Amino acid sequence: MVQVRQVAQAPAPQTVLPAYPRVDSNGATEPDLPAAVLRPACDLEILIPSLNEAHRLPHTLTRTIEYLEAQPYSSSVVVIDNGSFDQTSDLAARTWSDRVPVILTGCAQPGKGAAVRRGFLTSQARFVGYMDADLATPIETLDLVVPLLDEHPAVVGSRRISGSAFATRQPAHRVVSGMMFRAVANRVLPGVTDTQCGFKFFSGDLARAVARRLRIDGFAFDVELLRAVRDIGVPIKEVPVVWTNKEGSTLRSLRDGTRAAADVFRIARGRSSSCPR
């Protein structure tokens, strides 16, 4: 079992990638952020990008906090409101736990990629990752992920490797579009079985380094992120997940799928600028 260091207050983040090449500021697309927007350090920070998730967020926060309160490491949950016009912000701003802070932050730039990128850049956690607001992947999957993070700076969930399972399946049109997208993504990330599972965790140093180089805001963000990780020589560790299809996804198969596929082709050509919105 991994020995997780307890973090008191927010000193400079611990360097946890001595064996891997670091990404410098060359090619960075994000400006330096003022210290005032950086969150306190902890061992594990979970980002939840949210767009109009008031109906699903209470269950997800309750289950996540119950799990984290039982763990020996320090943690926090960050809800990144990506332009919601429902009660998402009001729900996230409530006091949920005395031990596990729930922090609300905003991201004016639309898109999951923009929200996660902002979450990475404003984090000082030792480990940081993101998951979907619908809790499609059980929070208990962290039992597999956290012990691996000391040796594997990039640990991501997969629905396509041995040991994974679908608790409920996607609709047929989502299955077909997913197959097509995987075929395209495999050109960029051969060997990664599932780029789109919304359960990905990284060493904080790695997440902050690659986030500065990312541009894509839409659903191809995951591909660009994993490609950036691989490009600096960090291997990607996949773990099996039990995945449940949940209603209410913000993904629109034709419009978003077409844009995401075009973004992946741009990544393959080394030009990862996102499609016009």
C-alpha cells in the first residue's frame, strides 16, 4: 500500500518526477497565474468539470466525500463551473465536509478541456486528476489508482482492458461513434485502449507541466493531454474500470464527434489547434 505523505499547509509542491524529463516554458500557451488563485496543497485533488450538473452533482459529491473521508491522505474536491445556468454553483458552494474541502472555481472559457486545464494550473496538490460529474466510474476505483501514482505519474481508467466491465451499456449510436473515434485516436496514441474514459490522475508536477502546452477545449482534450504526456517520455498506465452509462451527457454525437475527430487529425499532424466554435 502506498505511503501517502500528509501535507500541512501549502508549501511549494513536492517534486515527484525526478526520473522523467520536465517540460519547460517553451511552447507554453498559458500565462503564469497569480498566487491568489492557487488552491492549498493536499495529497490528492479531484477535479469535477461541471456544466449544468445540479441534478447529478449532489449524489456525486456525497459519495466522493464519504470515500475520501475514510482515506489516510489529505484531499479536496474542486467543482469547476464551466458556465452553468442552473444551481451547480450554489450546490458546490455549500459546506459538505469538515475534513474534505469542496472548492468552487469558475472557468469562463467553454469546454471540458478548458475547465480541466484551469484546474490543473491552479492546483498545488501532490496528485491531481479529474472525473465525470455523473460518477460513471465508481470513486472506489481510486483504490487501484492511488497506490500506483508513486511509480506511475499518469494513471488513467480504461473500459477496454482486461478486468473492465460495463455495468450498463451506451446506446447503439454512441457505441458506433465511439468505435469511429477510437480508430482515429489510435493514430495519435497507439497502445492506449481508451482515451475518453473520464477518470484520469497524474502527479501534480506532470499535470501542471503539460497543461501549459494544451490548447484544445472540446472532447478531444483527453487525446491531446495524453499525447503531451507521452511526448515528454512519461508512460501511461491504464487500469480497468467498471463503467455505467448515465443519461444527461453534454456530448452531442454528430456535432461534438465531428469537431473532436477534426481536432485529433490536427494533433496527428502536429497542429493541435481546436476547431472554431
